[in-house]
Amino acid sequence: MLQALVAVQQQVPDHQLIIELTERSNGVSVLETALVDAAHFINAHGLKLSLDDVGSGENQISLLRPLLPFSVEVKFALQNFTTARPDNYKQLVFWQKLALADAKDFVLEGIETIDDLALADQLSINLRQGYYYDRPHQFY
């Protein structure tokens, strides 16, 4: 798969491919070394790496720390997020600060309501995505 993505990047040199990496619960464990090797390969071949859904499920700092040097952005999803649970807010702020400290883009995903928008405004998060703005469009 990685070779195919490199080939696509070479065919469209005026565009930058960003590979989004997230967990998938399928019962298969991937060794940390395999992930780091893949991240190194991605960077070495002109592709960029994004860490998606940080702070949710298994995508915690202990798992993602080795991949951070290879990533250009981290994406935090608001799904199942409530400001009533202080740990959710702390997670959001933690990941935002980590991204900023490492000069990475921080993207807030899952913005669906005016309250979500207000939260992003309150934290001065400028990279956002979600149904509040529009639904995904089929492009092929």
C-alpha cells in the first residue's frame, strides 16, 4: 500500500499527499517498530503523516509518542466529547498544546454545533472540520 501511495505522490507532484493514521479495532496488533518504520518510509518518500483521532480509543500518547517526530499534524475528534467531563477538556487541551509545542498543525474534527464552534473559538483553534461546515462530497 505504501508503495502505491508513493507512486500516486510521484504522479501528482504539485499536490501533497497526507496519510492519516488511526486505530482500527480488528483484533490484529501492529508492532510499534512496524509503525515507526512505516512512518519513516512515508517521510522519506515525500509523503506527510497525520495522526487522526488522537486521545480516543487506543490513540493515546503512550502509543503515539514514537510517531510524533514523523507527523505534521494531529487531529482531535469531538465525538463523544462533553464539556461536563473535565478529562475530555483536559485531553483536548493536552493534544493542542503538544501539537503547538512540536510545531505541528492541530485540527479539531467533529464540529457539528454552534457550541462546538464556540469551544474552538475559545481555544483559538483555526484548523477545523465537521458537519457544521458541510457534509463530505463525493469527488469521483
